[in-house]
Amino acid sequence: MLEMLGLIASLILLMYLTMKGINIIVAAIISTILVAITGGLNLGTALSEHYMTGFTGYFKSWFLIFLLGAIFGKIMQETLAADSIANWVKNTLGPSRAVFAVVAAAAMMTYGGVSLFVVGFAVYPIAVSLFRVANLPHRFIPAALVFGSISFTMTAPGSPEIQNLIPTEFFGTKPTAGGIIGVLMAFLIMIVGGIMLGRMVKKAVQNGETFSLPNESGHNETAAALADEELEAQKPSHSTEPKELPNIIFAFLPLVSVIALLNIVSNFTTPTTAALISLTSGIAIACLLMFKFLRGFWNALAKGSQDALVAVANTCAVVGFGSVAAQVSAFQSLVDALLNIPGPPLMGLAIAVTLICGITGSASGGLGIALPILAPVYMAQGMDPGAMHRISALASGGLDSLPHNGYVVTTIRAICGETHQRSYWPIFMLSVVLPTIVLILATFLYTIF
């Protein structure tokens, strides 16, 4: 009983510290200490072995994907390709469709293989511009960025995002696994989520909310100042001269090439290797097509590497926490209970994956912990690998987006200069509630078809 209470308390503590703005790595270690003590684990062993094994194991498996994704994103940023895409979406849809424009810009780049964190920084200045002109509340920008970046793009068939690649290693599948049901679920999240976000913004406007940066409302002035600096960095060096941007076709080609190569090359090698090849090709194509816009190749490599280290370290921190939590007998009891849930076997897999992703606060980290345990059990039952792949990917995109999720924290605080109190509720509805409902529907459809 104490172990289960400690497990729950440590998760609550992790979320609480994160919402208070405590660094996710520090929060994860503090929460790890609590779960180790209440779980009866030797503290030294828990930290030096279990925590670090989870931390370094995830780093070893996925750092190269993070690295190439971040570098690809920085190259797209340095060549102004990201600006070209964002501005094209902005000009095509206009301020009247500001919310949809932000979601669309983020989704296009994420599905094209650009690192999540780079997408956030690249699209945020455009989002501010659109929301300012349309006089929409700034607090909804994080929700638009998160929804466009991680809800339907990272779990859809064919996506180059890591959450769609991890299941391939355990089920022997391809990135397109899951068939038409997987595609339909992605469209359902996109359409219903878009309507939900639009209505939330409309209701806020009807209640009298208008555009104002966080520092103008007395919230998080330091972070808002950083956001303003990012805005200034995106502006042309000479404000009286329009900034020349790459041709929109050239800007899109690297994204298209990443998606195409990933899904072609994965037929001849492992999906992870295919992802490395496709991202490397995307970097090369972007450099060749937009060489004259490339402001600093070596600087892009250096900055991309730094971004990758921050992103992977944040994820590794919560994976380390999850690895220690997995050593507590209460965790194993929880897994055993989930494996024996009455009803369709896929439902047990869905619930188990989404709960573990919620505990770790990471979609990819949760998959890394859950699938080595669960995949052999379900594969032995002779179930469809494609269905299990897509259910696992969809399940990773539900409870993972609780307040302590690394990308959610980065988007709210570092990118947008907002606070959880002001901006997290729309994210919760779009990236926790909606994907969970769709996951239940997908489980039902895969079971009957």
C-alpha cells in the first residue's frame, strides 16, 4: 500500500514541481528519490543504476534521431525555409484564420521531420503576428503549437517522429503500420481538435479577452522578454526592406523528401536506419536548394546539437524516473492488472501504454519502458502487429501530455513565456482528453475489423 501511495505521490510531485517552473531534470530526480524511498529501494542503487540505466539507455537508442531532427530543423530555420512555409500559411489563410494557420504551419513541419522544439521557435513569431492582428488571446498560442506538433502528426501512419518509429522495433512493422484506421484516427483528431480549439478561442474572445503578451498582463516577464527577443531575431535586419525568402516549393521539398524516403527506405532496412538516412538527405537537400539563404552552416550544426542535447536530456530525465518507478513492486502489480483487464486484449495494451507514458511524462520515454515489457506478451497472442503498433503510438499521445511533459513545459514557458495556470487547460483538452477518446475508438475498430 505504501509503495502504491508513494508511486502516485511521486508522480503528483513531478507534475507539481514542473507546473511551478522547476527544471524538469531537477524535478525528475527529486521525484525519483521519493519513489525510491517509499518503494523500499536502496537510494544509491536506484539513482546510480536504475535511474542512470534508463537515462543512458534512452540516450543511446535515440540521440542520433534527436540530433539529426534538431539539425534538420535548424537548417530549415537558417535557410529561412521555415519562415517561408510559415509565411506562406499565414498569407494563404490570413489573420481571420489565425488559429488554423498556426496549427497548419506546425503540423506541416512536424510531419516533415523537423524537431518539435525547432518547430515551436520557428512558428511562434508568426503565431504572435497573426494573433496580434486578429486580437486573439495570447494564452492559446501554446495550445495551437502543441496541437499542431504532437497530437495527430506524431502518431499518424508514415510520420517520421520518434513516437511512430519506436513501435517498429518491437512489432517488426513499418512506419505506415495501422492501415486506413490509423489514417482515419489522425484525421479525426485533426478535425475535431481544430473545431474544439476554434470554439475555445471564440468563447474567450466573447468573454472579453484580447491579445496581450504575458509581460503586459504581469505574467512571467522574464520568459516573455525571451519570447520578444526571439521575435526580434526573426525580423529582417533592415525593417524598411522586406526579407527575401526561399521559393515555397524549395522550402517544402526537404520535408517531402524526408517523409518519402523514410517510408521507401524502411522497406529495405530498419525504420530507425531509414529515419537517419531520410533526415540526412533532408539536410543535404535543404542546403543544396537554398544555399544562398544559408546564413551559417556550422552554426546551425552547433545550435542543432545543443537543442538536441536539451531535448533528449529532458526526455531522458523522465525516462530515468520511470525506470526507477518500474523497479517498485507496485508498478509491476499495476502492469499485471492491466495485462488481465477483461475485454479486448488491445484495450489492455492501450491502457498500459498510456498510463506508463503518463507516469514518465513522455510519449517516447513511456514507449521505451512499456513496449519491452508488453510487446512480447501481446505478440505471443498472435495479434495483428500493425494494429498493436498504431494502438501503441496513439496511446503514447494521451496522458504523456500531462503538465510535466518536457515539450509542454518548453512550449508554455521557454517558447511562449506563458504559465501553466493561463494556458494549460486547452492543451489538456486537445492533447490528453481528445487523443484518449480517439484511442478508445481505435481500439474498438481494430478489434472488430
